[in-house]
Amino acid sequence: MKDLLGLMGKAKEMQAKFQAMQDEIATLEATGQAGGGLVSITLTGKFEMRALKIDPSLIKADEAEILEDLILAAHNDAKNKVEQVMQEKTKALTAGLPIPPGMKLPF
């Protein structure tokens, strides 16, 4: 019974820490770039786009497809950066907990 109470206490503590981590991640911003910085996109921790910057040299009617590709690449770069920070914070939060391999938080 004592083990069960201890486990429940750890679960509550973990829940509070996880909520704090989610709040922190929500305020995070990450900027991804493409084309050597000609296109940059800033995303929040909730993957909402905050900013899009395009170098004026790319705004040409005959190069629209290149610009589209660079925007997608910059977005994916920013998304990967947000996901990496989320993984690092989750790993730090769950250090020492017996979580099965492959299981991700939140459950």
C-alpha cells in the first residue's frame, strides 16, 4: 500500500512538472531558415507561425516555385527545432522514471 501511495504521489508531481513544461514550451519560439537565410520562419512552441521573412531578391514572378520550396523548407526547419526542444525537455522531465521504450508523453 505504501508503494502505491508513493507511486501516486510521484504521478501527481510528474503531472505538475509536465504542465509547467507545456506552459514553458508554449512561450518558446524557434526560427528556421532556408536558402542561406533568404527565407526565415518563426514558429511558437504550439507550431503557430509568428513571422515569415523573405529576402526581396526572391520576389520574382518566374521564381515563384523556388520561393515556395524555400518557405516549406524554412517551416520544416523551424518545426524540427521546436520538436527537438520539446524532446529535450520531456527527456529531462522523465529522467529516472520507468517509462517503456517508444512511449511518448503526453500519453
